[in-house]
Amino acid sequence: MIDEGTKHENRYRAVMALANDAAVNLAELQEWAQKNKHPFDFAALLGWDASDKPLEQRYQSFEGLAWNMALQFSIANATDPGTYEATVDRLLLNAVFDGDLTLYRLDNMIKIDAEGERLRYRQHPEQFLQAEWMQAEKAKNEAMGGFENRVMLTEAARKATEARGYEVKPESFQVNRYESERERLDAYARKPNLGGPPEFWAYFLAVEATERNGADYDFRCQMEIQIMRTFEAHPETLPLRQHPSGLPWPKGNQLPPKWREGLFLRKEELREWAKEHCPDMLGSALLAAPPADAGTPPATMDDAEVSAVAGAGEIVGDDLSTSLKNPATPPGATAKEIAEAFPFTWNDKLSKCTSGSYKWLDGTWIRKGSRKAGDATIFSPVAIAVALVTNDYKRKSECSTIIKKHFAEWVSEWEEKADYLT
């Protein structure tokens, strides 16, 4: 039986999910702070004087609000903002649960009804306690092959849902991993039934050109822009197909706003299109025709699953590059740099984790080193932070502070993955 004090303390958990992709009204936020005598200078914090609109017509994204408030408080008191972020976050979420603050949708500023979450919490508060919640989250991670996979699958499903106009579930995608871009490109080139959205083709044709020329990230970005520009010049000529049927997009119909992500192109049909509209693309190994004597490849279980889920001949997400086009991985960190940045009793954990001694650290390294001088194992600071949080060794807010302070180039990736942590 949960006592009333514990129920009261944990009520903020009931509305955490609603706060993602939500906003608060600035006038309501200011009124709440003044009523509760919270020492925050919102004009300085959010730059409200930068707009002529009255506060009643202005909104602030909930994401990052607690951090900015904690940062201002820490500057005034010469302390670490990570110490206060979790506290401020709870204050805001408790205010939402108590009805003192209202959440609004970021896309259209329509009021979000939180009453359902309040009722569920009052009926089953035990489901929101830390231990039970963490156990449920770990079960979800395991069902999707681990936290990293869950993030990628969930994000791919979200983007596909937005692009296609109907719900696409994470189970519709699969995660394939490759040691390098060259290995990935070689695998794609060997797939006679390869397919993907225009953004997929623009990205990987650009990656191929970058690998061939030994070029850098900026080159790849420019190539991707120019290839997409070629598609956009005459989109009505592209052999676009629809999800989930695989049927051609009807000629003469106006393309949907997100056709670049929501419709797809088959390899053989894109190759025929390139012959007429962009012959320069035919030099790509990704568009190369199979040998004349190869015949039609036999159907495999993977092909059958893909066809059932997303239309004949399409590779569903194929390790999610269709939906997650991240820039080149930032430089990683050595064990020494990780140990110095993340306060923790590391002992031999970082030196022995690559041999399987510490399973909870599996997958946190970018490159496995050796005993040779100068050949150290390189870690992903974000993967380390995720491992620490999901195993209850660190709070998310503390890891956010560390990433922002010591690994600024990893902030974008951390923020993406932190959305799935508490």
C-alpha cells in the first residue's frame, strides 16, 4: 500500500510524457512563479522583451525550461545548475498535475487535457514509482534490442508517421548494423530490390561520392543538397510509390508536403529515371543493374517481412538511415577523459568493459583499442551517459550538465536520446 506522502511526491511522473513536445503560456508561467514566490527573473531568462506581443499570446517550449531556470539560479548562487535542474523540473511538472500550469501543443498551441493522466495516477500510483517505472522501461528496451535500438526505432516510426499521414509503429522497422559506411554501401549495392524515400537516395548517393573522393563532411552535405535539388526540379517525373501498398503515386495528383520522406523510389525504377533525367547518376554503384545472368533473386524471409510491412521491394528503414540522417560522428573520448568528466567509481570498468566484464557498458565504445601504445579505446560520451542513467548510477540532469560542459559537440545526440530517459 502506498502512503499518501509518497503518492503526493510522485505525482509529477503522471504528466512527464505530456510535457514532451509541449509548451507553456508565458503569462501563466509568470503568474505561477510570482504566486509561489519562485526567485526567477523570467524577462532576463527568456528574453520576453524581444517581442511586442503581450505575454498572454506568447509560449515557451517546456523542453529546456527547467535547465534555463536552474542555470540562472546557479549563476546567482555560484553553484552547479545540475543540482537544481531536477528540482525545478519537478516543480513545473507538479504544477501541471495540480492544474496551476497548463500545457499546450507546440504545433498549434491547443490546450492539452491532462485529466486522464491525473485519474490514472490516482487509481494506480504504484505504476509510476521509480522502481516499477524503471523495470517497465528496461522491459521495453529489451523488447526492442536495447536502449539504442529503441531510440532509433521510435524516432524512425515518429518521422514515418508524420511523413506518411498514418501511424507507423516501431515494429515496422529493423536495425542492421555495419562496421563502416563502405560496408553499408556495399551491402546496399548488392540489394537488387533496394528502395527508399528520395531523402534516402540523396543521402546515400552523397555518402558514396564522399567515400569515393575521400572527401569530408561539408562535401557530403553539399552533394546531398544538390542531389535533392535534382529530384525537386522535376518531381512529377519521379517514379514515386506509396506506403504501405507500394502502388505508384498517381500522375497529375499534387504531391504531399512530405513526399521527400513519405513516398519511396525503387532502385531499378530510379535507374531508368536517371537515364533520361540525370545520366550522371548512373555511375553510382547503388544504381548499378545486376549481372545479366543473375536472374531474379529468390525471396527471403527478410524480403517477405519487408513486403508485408511496407510495400513490395522496399527495405524498411534499413538500419533507419532513411529516417535518421545524422552528421558524421563527433570525436569520441578516451577512458581517461570519460573518468575525468563523469564522477564515478570507475576502477577497472572502462579498461575491461570491451572484454565483456561489465555488460552494462556494452556498446559504449566507438572503437575498440589494443595494447599497442597510442591505440586506446574510444568511447561515446552519450552512450556512457545513457548507460549511467539507465542503470541508476547517475541522474539525467547531472549527465546533461557533464555533456554540455565537457562534450559540447555531442549535445545534439544527447538531447535526442535523453528524451527517452527520466
